[in-house]
Amino acid sequence: MNETTSLPEEEPAAPADSSLSADAGRERLLAEVLALPGLPGVYRYFDAQDAVLYVGKARDLKKRVSSYFQKNHGGTRIGHMVGKIVRMETTVVRSEAEALLLENNLIKTLNPRYNILFRDDKSYPYLKIVSHEFPRMAYFRGAVDRRHRYFGPYPSAWAVKESIQLLQKVFHLRTCEDTVFNNRTRPCLLYQIKRCSGPCVDYIAADDYARDVANAERFLLGQQQEVMDGLQAQMMAHAEALQFEQAAEIRNQLGALSKVLHQQSVEDNTGVSTKDADILAVKVQGGRACVNLAMVRGGRHLGDRPYFPAHVEDGTEIAADAAEGEAADAAARSSPEVQVLEAFIAQHYLDSEVPPLLVLSHPVGKALIDALTEHSGTRVTAQHQPRDARRAWLDMCIQGAQLKLARLLSEEGSQQARTRALVEALDLSPENLDTFRIECFDISHTAGESTQASCVVFETHKMQNAQYRRYNIEGVTGGDDYAAMRQVLTRRYSKIAAVLADAPAAPATVRMPDLVLVDGGRGQVSMAREVFEELGLDLSLIVGVEKGEGRKVGLEELVFADGRQKVYLGKDSAALMLVAQIRDEAHRFAITGMRARRASVRTGGSRLEDIPGVGPKKRAKLLQRFGGVRGVGHASVEDLVTVEGISRELAEEIYRALH
């Protein structure tokens, strides 16, 4: 059931009338609050711009929501938020567990201003065992295919690759692609160094290879002792049959396994092994927080990964106030660390698998763990004060959280100091230093071939990778960097200039950067000046980064488009360090894009895509069958027609296009 409460829409009036209207709207909002049911649910607060301020849950909607408007919050963060509320929405649910899950789904979807928010990270990687007569191991990230087996998740790509190397050493499973496997006539180097058993050339029987795959899967599932017992039995059987070489190979496998498993299991107080667990430690300091997640899968510690939430100070204060009204044990659960940890658990495990055991640095509410159990369909246990081996793992995780948060604070402090130093060095006056925005451009090509321009963005004291852009430069003479710079600046700022000219009070999403860096000296700056003059933009925004004497790093000078004298900041200047960081990132981004474009042109990839009748699926099958575009080019018509979906007519067309 949904209920919506909002202030009435009225025509603009004199200030006194507006005040009366606001008072009437607030009275109406309070009346609607009093009419809320005493049932569990979720509430959302909105401001005058209809932006979401806060999402919260309640066992009793009427009691919880009323408390925001009945208390005098003064100048606190809660008071500032309540003063902005003009509308609210509520959703009644059946239980507190449903309310908790809905609350965190909405937080992730709506990105409220006053909630602790953990942004979605990239998906976790898995170790994949591909179905085949001789299955192979592979690193995998993405949507799963039920035909294959997946193990994980792992906290990092490094952890997956380390596990693959381990399984190669112990079980000698293959990692090569099927196209390579199907065309081998002799074993590769991995066989020579005893990392593969050579199934590609029938050096191992299918049954024996299947047994190795089964042992590897049992090992990944945490059944290490069963694997070792089975290997022990095989070794003794070979020894009794006087097959000493085979027995020695298994002995080496056992030795490798024993070394890996040493101190790799987590045991509880009764000595029972815990196969799957997540260890979570939280640290809050300086208005920032870090949740460090360490993973144990199959009894093996796979590493850890830090998470840094947004809106920590606002969210913890308001969440603590909500806890006081929701739980009897709020005094123990209202610390910032607990609020951050609960927010992470609720948001992270909505979309991720939850293991049966969570080892935590701080206690969390029973309702949260019960909701996880209900959501996942498996019983979840949380342990706050572990002993023995679990204590050691938790201490390591806590130390990791402390170190990673300290590093973040140090880096942020350094970046803020660099931003401030640059603003002062250039005598700029930004409205807000935290939103100071720099865009930097660079041109890259190889002797005029595959010219590409890059635009990188620095904002909120860090590089904003998601806002980077590449521009393919067309219609200019190869190697003419000035013309290329003119084209990219025109394409970048012409639409913005048009919007600003038509409506000076443009929306916040349409804004010029506070500084435009150009990688180049007076020539590039002059070209940028011409573009900005044509578009009617402020010339003082343009700054060129000119190489110093001998093109040595640290001797760069800044060149201005508005007539100011060149500036040398000094090789130890924090401002120059920031300029160099942004300039180097623009260069890196441009040259990687240029190389990819050049490689595509030189290998004929675009020619294959342009052939009528060759869509993405057929192209993928051709590339997989022949190992790349060059392999397709070397294939005959008879070879091409062996690929599924390629008729003789299409094969002839492909052959003509590539020859």
C-alpha cells in the first residue's frame, strides 16, 4: 500500500503570501503524518526540487515519522533535513524484514542525500570450470551459464589467478582455449613445466583427467581432507603395484596440497572447520569510513577488498536517531561504526551471495541477520567476538580497514591541498573548491595515422573516469595537431555554449569547467583561443601546459589565452604536481585509444564488420574458429564454409573482401 503526502502547488505570490503558503503546506503535511498507520513500512522524504532527501524504515510508521516533526532538532543535520522536507511517500509492508530489504533497495536506486550509501562496485570475479570432455579452468566475470561450474566469488582478479595457478600445480588442469586445444599436435610449455597433463595430445586418459577435475572441484568446495584421503589411497595402490613413478607424482601432489592448506582453514571454538565465511571490519574517522571485506571460501582465505561509503556524517547521525526510536538496544547499536556496518550488510548482500557465517568487528541487530536469512533462503549466523583462528582473521581484517582508511584520508588530503595550491597559483575564485572542475585535452597519432583526441575530467579532488571521452578526428591533414585540437574543442563546447547563450541560468548539469587544460604551448593555446572566441566563451579558462627546457619533467610552464604572462610553478610545487597528473592521464587515455584504433585498422577488423551478412554472431564464430582476423584472411572458401551459419556465397564474399 502506498501513501503520498505533499505540499500543495500554488501560483507564485508575494513573499508574505509565500510564507503563509509554506506554513499551510507544513500544517497539511503534519496532518497527513498523524494519519499514518501504526504498521511496518518505509518512508521517503523529498525537497522542493523533488530530490530524495532520506529513505528510512520503521516498525511503526506513525510513531517513527512523527518523531521527526515533534522534536526540536535545532541546527543539527537532522534539523537541516527536516527543514527541507516538503513531500513524503510511504509504503506499508508485512514485516520488519520486508521493510529493511525495501529500504536498502530504494537507497541503492534513489541515492538519497542523507543516507549512508555504498555505490555498486564492479562484479566479483569467479573461477570457471568449462564443460568439455577435458574441462578447462578460466577466469570469469559476468552472467553465469548453467552449463558450466563456477566457484567463488573472489575479492579480486589476483585471487582467482592465484587459485588457477595452484590448481595447475596440484591437479595439472588445462587453461587453454578450445581453439588452441583442438589444433595442438604436441604439448605446450605448460606440460613441460608440469602445469598441465597434456590432454590435447592424449597424454592422459579421459577418465584420469575427469578424476583430477573432480578432485579440483572438491578442493574448491572445501573438501580438502577427502581429496587428500583419496590421493593417499591412490598413492598406496600404485606403490603396491610397483608403479613407483606414478606413486611419486601423487606424493608430490600431496606435498603441494599440504603446503597450501597449512593455516588456511578457519575453525570455531569446537574445532569444526568453517568452509565459507565473510569477515567484516569497519573503521570511521575524519568524516570517512571504510568497510573491509575478507572472504573465506572452501576453508581458504582469498583476500580482502575495501569499500568506502558516501554521506557518512549525515547518514550516521540520522541513522543513530532512527535506531533510538526503533530498538531497545539502540544505545549499543547507535555508534557510527555500527550504522556503517549495518548499511553495508543490508546493501551489499541484496545482490550478492551471503555465506552462512559473518564474522563482524561490531555487533549488528538481530533483525538484520534474520532479514538476510529470509532473503537468501539459507541460515545466516553473525559472530561478533570470535576466538582462536577466527580472531586472528578478524584482527587482520581490522588492521586492513585501518590502513586503507588512513591511506584514503592521506590521499584525499594531498589531493585537496594540490587543488587549493593550483587555485591559489592561478588566482582563481571558484564558488566551491570541492566541485572545482578541470577538463584536459590531448591529441595522439602515429605519423598522422588514427588521430584521436582525449578529454579527461578532474573534479571533487580526483579523476572522474566515467566522464572521460575520446574523439576520433576526421577530415584534417594527418599530423596537424592544431586542426585536431580545433575540432575536439569545438565538438566539446559548442552545444554547451549554445545552451548558455540561450539561457544564462542553465541547469546545473550544463556548466563549463573551471579550467581547461591543453597539452601544448602557444600554438595549441592560440587555437583554443580562436575556438572560445567564436563560441563566446571565457578565455581565462584556457591554460596550456608547455614543455620546459629539454622537455624535462618538472620544468613545465603554464601558458594563458587571455594575455597573462607565462607562469613557472616550480618543480616541487603541489599545483604543478596536479597539472602533471591530469596532463599525463590525458596522454595515457589518448594514446591507448589511438593504439586500439590503429590496431583495428591495420588488422582489417573494420573490413570484416563491414561485409554484408556478417553480423556480431557470425563474426564471433569466425574469429573463434580461425583465431583472429588474420586467420580469417588466410582461410580458403572451403575453410570458411565449415563455420556454422556461413554459406558458400557468404564465404566467397568474405574471401573477396579480405583479399
